[in-house]
Amino acid sequence: MTARALADTGAWRDQLLPQMQRLGVASVPIALFIAVFTGIVLALLASYIFTGTVPLYFVGALVGKTIMMELGPVLTGMALAGRVGANVAAELGTMKVTEQVDALETLGWNPRAYLVVPRVLAATVMFPVVTAFAMAIGVVAGWITAVNLLDLSTPEFTKGLRMFYQFKDIWFGLVKAASFGAAVALIGCLKGLATSGGAAGVGTNTTRAVVLGCEAILVLDAFWALVLL
Amino acid sequence: MIRLDGVVKRFGARTVLDGVSFAVPEGRTLALLGRSGTGKSVILKHIVGLLRADAGTVTVDGHDVAALDDDGLAALRREIGYVFQFAALFDSMTCEENLRLALARRGLDEAEIAERIAAALATVGLPDVGPRYPAELSGGMRKRVGIARAVVIRPRYILWDEPTTGLDPVTTATMDLLMQRVRAELGVTAVVVTHDLRSAFAVADEIAFLHEGRIRAHASVTAFQASEDPIVRQFLEGRPE
């Protein structure tokens, strides 16, 4: 059924870009907001841990590794699980209880192809994009904090940042982000389409979608760590 | 022709339809009456394949709806216009886009699509609402746009789900005229689910009365009005239990 929906490109092709804009581009501000403060806190935390024991340029290493491999994708994913998961579940849930999904079917459209596929594809593509921005901004925020508050020079920070850097650090985070996007959007869609019982049902299923989306992110995070590290 | 034979539908432990049978011949209009919650709208959803019966068969044009594959069901739905109780317009789209969605994938060129949309909106007396969103319209106007969306495909069958519920008497009378006009212009076979006796008597050729999951009475309008069945009489006279 899902493969059939995916193959029905005429149903979802025109909606892909608007959904990418809605679910991805519009999520950039919240992701960057989180990334800035994560970078600041990580730099301060690293300084607190390393002072007197480890050379302070390791602050760059910790900020870079942690943001790229873990906190960037996971915190962005969590924020987007709330924003995107709730958005999708509430929209589709409302369509379901107001018979718009039935109407779509009677007009000869497959709701999975028309509603689910563009949202899942858009989130799968855009979560890594948003996460990449968050990674960059998080590292920059850590660098600015280190330079201004920790008496660390830019060369020292970048020395630490490059010391343990591997290209895998980035793609590992982005692969995770793509899987988070697929999971969050799919759960939102399925919960939305399973809604019944009017406004109360929409509220209940929206909450479930957000909670399940967050749980899925944590499970997938552990899965990728086991498989790729 | 639309035909139901012994249709049974259960939702959990509750049996909503318990062996419903009736037929609507080509070009005729059947009004399906009954108290709230008796499964009238459920019957419409079986006809268009949104629900599957637990037992019995629903056939349209001789095709068993439950046995159709996705392509067969899509082909059948291209022949059926469905007017939802609360219009079920896509609220993220303008009225014109709602109608355009109904016409998409039918191999029509842009000129014909535009012509059909204009004609359908004119039929329901709302030629200028195309650029407006459903939220900008009154309930009665939304219902009429819902009708336009159903007739724009020029269907052979129309299923009307409570077309006059919640409307004032004047708008209800307008809606009755509209249903008659659609029938005259398109020659459709129709099933009308309604509580509104006056509306049912105005638009239908036959009345079927659903009670406790079964068709309690099925007759011409005049015969139904003269029915001596106590349950039918109670409904006609609006007497409390």
C-alpha cells in the first residue's frame, strides 16, 4: 500500500516543495535557537570539566564532536518532533474528523499518496538540512563563548575542533536526522489519520504523536549508535 | 443501479446495519429516512466504498463494491458525486481549488476545467466564490460549494448526506430546488439521507425508512405518507416515545 502510494507521483509531486518549506524551512528558527544555547552551555561545561586537568583547547573537540554527532541531531529532532509532529497530526486529524479525508477518497485520490508521502519525504529531506544549520550555529556559538568567556584563542579552539574531527561525525549526525524526520512525520501522519471523536480526539492523537515521535528519536538514536559506531 | 443485499455492519459490539436491502433504479431518487444514529450515512459510505460490509453485498452498476481493486474503486468513484453533511471542503484551498481537485486526473484540458468549474458554481448560485476560502463562507454557502464539487465531475450517481440539516427554511427550500435542478440537468440516480420530511417528499421518488438496522418501510412518497406502521407514523408525526 505504501509502495503504491509512493509510486503515485502525480498525487504528491506538486506538494513536496510546499511541505519542505512548511516542515523544514519554517523550523529553522527554533532549531537555531536551541543550537545557540547548546553551543554556549557545552563550551562552558567543557571548560568547567577540563580546567586544571586537560588542555583547554579540548573544549573545541568536545563542542564539535558532541554537537555534530549527538546534540545537534537529537535536540533538533526533539524540537521538530514537537513542531512538525504536532502540526502534521493536528492537521490530518482535523481533516479526518471533518470528513475531508473521506472527501479526498471519494474524489479518487489515495490519502496516503496525497497526504502522507509528501510530508514524510519532506521531513526526511529537511530534518538533515535543518540539523546541518543547527550543527554549524552550535559550533559557532561554542567558539564565540570560548573566545569571549574562557580566555581561549580562536587557533586553540579550532585546534581542538580539528584534532578528533572525522567526516563521519557529520554524516553520522545527518543520517540520524533523516531517520528522525521520517519517523516523526510518519507517526504524525498515522496518528492524524487514525483520529476519531472530534476535537478531543485531535488533541489526544496530537499529544500521542509528539510523545511517540520523541520516543522514536531516542530509540533510533541508540540504534544508529549501535550500528554505525 | 444501486443495490444493497443483506448488508450487515458492526462497529465493535454494536450492530448498526442488520441486513439492509434496497435498490435504486437508474434515474430515480431514494430518500433514506430514520432517526439519528440508525446508520443512514453508514449506508452511503458503503455505496462509495469508504466502508466495507461485514456481510451482504453492495453493487453499483452491477459491480460488487467490496470486490473492486483500487483502480476499479477509483473508476467507480469517478461516477459518484458525494455531498457531505458539513461540506467537507478542503479548508486550505480556495473554492475553485476544491473543485479543481475533483477534476484533476480526468484528462481534461484547462479550458474545459475552467468551464466546468464556472458552470458548477453557477448551478449552485455562487458564481463569484471561486477565489474565496471555505472559512470565508456561511454554512449554507459551504454546503452549496460542496454540491458544486460533487456535480462538477458530472456524475451518474449522487449521494446526499443530510443536505438540509442546520439550514433555515428558506435556504432549505433553495437546497431542495437545487437538488431537483441537479437531477434534471444531469439525470442522476440519487440517494438522499435526511431527517427533513418536507425535503424528502419534495425531492424523492421513493422513501426507505431505516429502523433498528433494518429497512422498516420502502414505498413511494404517497404510500409512505399513508403508512399505518406505528413506528413510521411516530416518525412522521414527530411523537416522542
